[in-house]
Amino acid sequence: MKPLTRQLVRLMADDTTGRMLDALREQPLTAPQLAKAALTSQNTAATTLDLLLAHGIVNSQAKGTGNPGRPSRVWRLAADDAVATFDRACDAFKYELLRSQLDEYNG
């Protein structure tokens, strides 16, 4: 498996990523809102968003706040149908992997 493909599969199989994608299916959110929705730290949410952005799964737009400093970014899914299809494939993959491990364990 190519390194980028492996990275994407690992990312999409992660529970935090799943919770973030579920939240983004509901509505666009900022990184702190996503961290709260995914029950994770802001650092983990930011890292996950960077990886999702690199793979074209999410995109963001600056949200002007009128306050000095860097504006907030609002994140949204880039291709909801493609993400949903891939997400279901990852769930099926996790199920089959767990089933095969249980079969080996039960011997």
C-alpha cells in the first residue's frame, strides 16, 4: 500500500476523525467546536484537520470576527458523498479485521 493511501486509511479508521466528520455532516464548524464535538484536544483536532485538508476531504474559509489577530476558520466537508462512501468502506474494513482477529483467537 502506498504511504499516502496508508495514511488516509489510518486517518479514516480513527474514531476521532469519525466523530469530526459526523459533526461536519451536521454543519460547518470551527476547529475548537470540532474538538469539543469529537471529545478531543484542540491540537489533535488541528492535526486531523490538516491531514483531512491535505487529502481533499475538508476545506475551510476564513471567518472574519472583527477582532484583531488571525481570523477563525470555518471547516466543512469538501465532498460529502465521497466521504460517506469511504467512511462506510472503512467501517466494513474494521469489521472484517476484527472478525478475522476473533476467528484467529478462537482458533
